[in-house]
Amino acid sequence: MEHDEASEVSTASTSGSNHPQLISRVSKPYWKPSLMRLIKLNSAEWPYALIGSIGAILAGWKTPLAALGMGDILVSFYSFRDSYIKLQVRKICLLFTGAIPVTIIVFLMQNYFFEVMGERLTIRVREKMLSCKVVSAMTCTVFSLLHAMMISGLYDPPRVNFFLKCFMQGLL
């Protein structure tokens, strides 16, 4: 058997049978996708991603700052003056209380904008997939109608040309 570039026969057997398995290797020219093209495809979601990323960065600062505050309270407990301990604990408690609304806003900002970005991207991908599916279904329908016309003897070249012209213009 000659070596063909489009397909190659493999002698690997499946489930104990002795039948050769045909492995198709189609050598289609393809272009390598670039990062800039991917960024341009998602340009509609970039503002949401940017604001969500800012929220994620700010949310990431919460834990280390809380650890520093707790450490400061522990350090103040080694003081021998009760007034200094009370002042430090009061100061850190006020900072933690003030951080509550900021933390809520930051987490809402992060989650909301990432969620909106994901929903918009999902809707765009689904719309593209559905449009391709609809075009494919319409094309199959048109070609099955043309095939039926050919079989039934109603194949009239001017009628078929008009039919195809209407299909290509989206009138059907």
C-alpha cells in the first residue's frame, strides 16, 4: 500500500480484532492564533475584567493587613501600661470596623464584575455557536430540497438559480 499524505493506515488493533484501524491525518494549512487576536476578540469584556481585577487585588490585601493588625495587638499586650494596651486595641478595633464596609464593597466589586464578564462572554459564544448551527441547518435544508427537486424531476436550472440566489441573500 502506498503512503498517502491525507491518510495513514495503522496496524493497531482494537479490542482483540485483527482489522487495521484507519487513522485520518488531514494536512490542512492553519494559521497560528496570536495573543493580540485573542485580546481583540475579548475587547468587549476588558472593562469588566479590569475592574474585577482591581477588586481582586484589593481583596487580596485584606488578609495580610488583618494579620498585621492582629500582630500589632499582640505586641501591645507586652506593654506594662494598661492605658497603652487599651489605646492600641481600641485603634485596631476601629480600623477593623472601618474595614468591614470597604471589604464588602471590594468583594462585591470583584465578584460582580467577573460574573458580568463571564455572562457576557458566554452569551457571545452561545450566539456565535447558535448562528453557525442555524446556518448549517439551513444549508442542509436547501441542499436536501435541491436534491429532492432533482429526484422528482422538477430540476429547472433557472428555478434553482433563483432559489440559490434568494438563499444567499437571506430571503428564505
